[in-house]
Amino acid sequence: KNQVEQSPQSLIILEGKNCTLQCNYTVSPFSNLRWYKQDTGRGPVSLTIMTFSENTKSNGRYTATLDADTKQSSLHITASQLSDSASYICVAYNQAGTALIFGKGTTLSVSS
Amino acid sequence: TAGITQAPTSQILAAGRSMTLRCTQDMRHNAMYWYRQDLGLGLRLIHYSNTAGTTGKGEVPDGYSVSRANTDDFPLTLASAVPSQTSVYFCASRPSIEAFFGQGTRLTVV
């Protein structure tokens, strides 16, 4: 069964600290994986995409990794800011691109 | 740039009443989707359309219907609303890989 599991479910960190969010997927055949950020009361917005052959990709203070062998991805946030408080959703795509498998998200709260 | 526009932003609806949630995109994307998002359950696919004139059922289609008369519009209709349909509804479209989401419609069925 195609599935995406995220951990932790929620996380509270102090401003300026780093954190890492995890995503495990069982999607076959797998094509690529994308991380979305969803601010409260808004729709999800794409942060980064990881294809099958990519291991690491950065977008500012966000760095995503992908291990296709263990079917794991992580999103690392460096020097967190209050504006990073949001829900982060991992989405895996099947090879045909016809199915988007959503994780339930990790809710990150950054406090001052 | 407008992107995807959903209307209304929020609505309180009496049980048993019908309602249509509107979704319009100006990006000429072929694929469009309707999701509902509930606490602890994440985003779940209700219906989708790969191209104008075609629609398909997602994970939780019961109680909902859609139509895709043209590329830009993808309305979602609740024929007879029930309290379990209280949720936040997101419309999305995508040209290939990246999905673009609307701002959501918060629906409360009482």
C-alpha cells in the first residue's frame, strides 16, 4: 500500500535552533518526493523537490535529503525563525505522476 | 498573478442543504484536485480531473460530486451536507510535478 509516514507529529523549538523532520515512504514505483510548507489558514506551498537520483538539495535555510534505498527523506531547518512555524508536509509521487501520496504533516512551532 | 482562487473563504451550512465550492485557476493546468484536510488525518483526495471533460474518484468521494466543463473551473458540490463534511477544503492544480494549492474553504455543517 502506498504510504507516507512523518515524524514527529509536532515539534517545539526555540528561535535560532536547528531541527530535522523525517519522512518515510512506501510508494512504488517511486518517482520523486516534495516537501510543502503550510502556514496556518493557508494552502500548502512547495519548498523543494527531490528526484530519485538526488541525495541533497537546499533552498535557503531548508535542506532536504533523500535516501532511495531506505526510502527516507528528511527536511533540515537551520537557524529557525518565528516565520518557520507551520505544518510541513511530505508528498511522494508515483512514477507515472498520477498519484500524490501525502503524509499527515509535522507541526513546527518556533518560539522566542 | 491569481493562480488558484477558491470561493467562498468560509461558510456555515445547515445539514441537508446543498452547496457548491468554487475553484478557478488561470494557469491552464490540465490536472485539478479537491482535497479535504482534517486534524490528524492530513490531506485526503476527494475527486480529481486529469483534463477537461474527465473526472475521477479519490480516497473519500462519498457525498461529493465534481464537474470539469472547461480547463479553468473545477467546482465541488455537496448535494446534502452532513456534519462529518465539516472540514477545510483545498483545490489544487498541477502542470506536471508541482501542485499549486488554493487558499482553502473552511466549511462548517451544523
